[in-house]
Amino acid sequence: MSRGLSLTARLAALFAALTATLLVLAALLHGRMLDAHFHELDLHELHGKLVLIRNTLQQADRATPLQARLDAVEAALVGHDNVGVRVRDADGRVLRLIHPAHFTAAQRAGQAVEAAEPGWEVDGHPYRGLRGSIALPATEAGAAGAAQPPLEVLIALDLSHHTHFLASAQRATWAGVALAALVAAVFGWFAAHRGLAPLRRVTATTRELSAERLGERLDPRDAPAEVRDHVEALNGLLARLEAAFQRLSDYSADIAHELRTPISNLMTQTQVALSRPRTSAEYQDILASNLEEYERIARMVGDMLFLAKAEEHALAHATEAVELAREADALRDFYEALAEERGIRIERAGEATVRGDRLMLRRAVSNLLSNALRHTPDGGRIALRIESAPDCVRLAVSNEGEPIAPDQLERIFERFHRASPRRDRHGEGAGLGLAITRSIVRAHGGDITARSQDGLTTFTITLPTG
């Protein structure tokens, strides 16, 4: 079937082809049944004529000559113009022909017929025959009443009436098949056109969708069951696209906002430096200050690239045995100097081993410790607890300090999100640390949650043991 045909046209053609196929099969079956029925009727009539001829020949008086008996047979068949009879004796001589036009020239000349139920055609007319043998009773003139040799009788039945009827029935049948196929195609097209109306409405609505109208949804209530799943799937796709566009819009706004401050600082410092001649030491101070801003921009760009790879599931990581207690102790030693300056205690309890990328997992825990240090008041305490379960390992980082509002607990893992406007801007203060931590944990098949109440905030990383 051509690819250019519409679905409605294909369904209409399918209905027509299916209808025509079924009707053709029915017509062929009906034709065979008619042929078998007429064949049975023809044989019944031929056998009836054979019985009539036998009775006529055998029930005559023994003194009746054979020709007189044959005359009686011919008289009995008056009015049966569709039946022909040929009678031969044992020597093959034709004794009588009744309606000779029903026989071929060779048969009229006495040619023998081998088949018991032969068939032939004369001048375009088909015939069915029946060959039989009739024994004659002994005549009184015979020697000691000896029986006469049997006669061979060939009966021909004209089938023209049957063939004309079958031909007419066949023409009517094929015309009916063609008409039925056409009607089926029309009704199939109409039904398919009406049935696909919801799909056309879906298509029309989809054409009108744009980035500014992603909030629109298709109504699946008037769609048939076959289309409803597609409508719901398309609505789901629109919802995901809308969410992706919203995240992209927010992401672009956040990037512009985050980069505006360091770029503005760089421009201001450069303008001030160029406003008048300065000493070499002053230029070095300005360049050092600019270097800090460049480092902050580079770190932000690197973090954003890391998150972009995480969203595309392109984070490649090694699979090795990682001792969480050892990594936690190393990080505790790293942050110990900063913690002692503010009188903060960092405690670690428990141990467990997981499989994953050691550097990536260390970065995730480092982000949590750095975040805890920024939000722990002077003289406070930070606790790292490692717990091993049969199917998972949990690492929790808890710190004292100002609690996080319940409506912010889920959003703190979003990029550039800050739970508090007073949040410090040093280190990972760009708002990417927790987002990176979640991406690393999910890349290892785990999850991270946050809980904040009664002046204690806890981030819990759950990793599979396998």
C-alpha cells in the first residue's frame, strides 16, 4: 500500500479488500455447492431415464419385436427435448437415436463410450451422459428360449439451462461483490474519518503549541480509547517540556545573576585601575583581586559543566571499594584548621565500605562539610555518622544552627538556590554545592535527603552496598 495514502484511505481500502475477500470466498463456496447440487440432480434424472428405458424394454411382451419396443421407448420420451438416447446392440450397431442432435458425429456413428458418466459438448452446448446395459428377456423364437444379448444405452442430458443459470448467478455474484466492496469502502472511509476526528483535533491543537503556550493541555475525554493513550502521553511530554523550559529559563536567569556580580567587580576594578597611573605594587594588588574573581567564575563554570553532564547521565565514574570512614577522617583533618578558628568541633562515628568513585564521593561529602561549616555558629558541633544496613549505607552530616524552612528543604538541592538571603558567598556559596552533591549521589544509584528541626540540620546520603 502506498505510503502517500492517508490513514483514512488505508482503512477504507482495508475494509473494501476484507469485504471483497470474504464475499469472494463465500461466492466460491456457494458456486461449488451449486455445482454439486446440479450434478446430483442431473445424475438423478439420468438414472431415472435409464430406469424408464429398462422398464419399457423389459416389460414388453416377449413376442414384441425389438423395434416395437424401441418405438415404445421413444414414445415414452416425448416432451423430454433435453434428453437424447442412443441404443446399440452387442455388435456396436446403432439401433435407435432419439434426439440425435445431443450427440457428437462419432457417437451417432456408433463410437463406444468408455466412461460410465461421460461428458461432452456439441455446438457450444454441454452434455452429461450415463452409459448403461439392459438385458432383454428371451424371445419365444429363440432356440429353447435363449436370452438375447444385452443392449448398450447411452443417455445424454443437455446442461445448457444449468450453465446459463450458473453464468447469470456468477455475473450477479461478482457484481454484488464489487458493489459490496465499494459500499464497504465508502462506509469504512466514513467510519475512519469520524473515528479519527479526535486525532485531527489533537494535531490541530499541537500545531498551535509553541514555547509561549506550553501550559496548554489536550483534553483526552472525547478521544477514543486507541487515541487516549497517545493524548495522555503527549500531555506528559508537554508537561516535561514546560518544566524543562522553566528550568532553562530559571537557569539562564540564575547564571546571568551569578555572573553579573564578579564581572561587574572586574569591570569596576579595571576602570579604577585605569583611571590614573599606579605603582607596580598597586597593579599587583588589583590583578590578585581580579584573579580571585576569575577563579570564582572558573569554579562556577566548571560546576555548571559538571551538572550538565550529570543531567545527561554522562558522569563516568570508577567502581572501587571506598572506605567512607577513611574519607571522612581525611576531610575532617582538612577542615580542622578552619573549624578550630571558630571553635567548632567535627566528630565522626561509624564506618562502612561502598563501591564507587572515591574522588566523586569525597567531593560530595566535602560539599556537605563545607556547607555545615558555613551555617554552624561559633562553638557549635558538626557530626558525621556512618551506618551500615543489609542493603544500603547511610552517611549523615548534622550541624547546629538556624533551621531551614520546611518549604525550602526540597529546593535547596536546586542549582543557585539559597535557603536564606543571608547566606555567605564564599567557597561554594554560588548555590551549586548541594546540587553537585545530589548529582554525584544519584550517579552512584543513591539518594540524599535533608531534615531540619529543633536547631539541628541533617543531610543524609543513602548509597547501595553493591
